Amino acid sequence: MKLLLKRIHKTDISTIGELYIDGVFQCYTLEDIERDVKIKSETAIPKGKYKVMITLSNRFKKYMPLLLNVPNFEGVRIHSGNTNHDTEGCILVGQTRSKDFIGQSRKAFDKLFKKLETAKEITIEIV
């Protein structure tokens, strides 16, 4: 399964994107802003291609997608949330979007996770 995250709108505090599965639009995303120099818990992960695995999150106490081998980052997950205050470098998903906000996040995550948990191999490309 191939995920594609297209970053489409940037503000001073967040980055909104669109997430596709095998070329089909799935949901919107919200991340921190991109920075030339990483600031812990306030920086979007670098553009690139990453392997994704479904693993148990100690923090959230449930199985969630984890991006592997992200340079200078650990524990980057795809999860629910609405604003930049809900992410520490992770990718949030939602069904609606507005400036610096995504909505219906739990619904978007549940729908996405049902598809991901059946996949044998998952990659995500961030552009």
C-alpha cells in the first residue's frame, strides 16, 4: 500500500496536506511547520519516503501507524488531533479542514486505520 501526503497549505504554525492511498484521496492532514533546523515537538518531518508499520503505542495504549527511520525524529505516528497543539512532529488526520485546523479527526483515523491494518507493506511519501 502506498500513501502519498501532499503538503498543500502552510501558515506560521501548521501545515495542511492531503493524504492519498494508492492514488485515491483519503483525508486531510495537519502537521507542524517545516523548518530548516529541527525544533523538538515543533517541526514537521522531512520530505521523503518512509516505511510504515502498525505497532503498539506505549503513549496511546493502542495500535497505530509508526513511520520508520525518520532522520532526527523518534516515535512519529499517524493519529487523530485537530491543531498543531495535538502533534509533536506526528501526522494528524481529519475529514474537514480550515486554517490551522482539521475536523472529524477520529472518524478519519478510524477509516484510515481499517485500511492500513490489512496491508502487508505500507510506505508513505511526503512531498
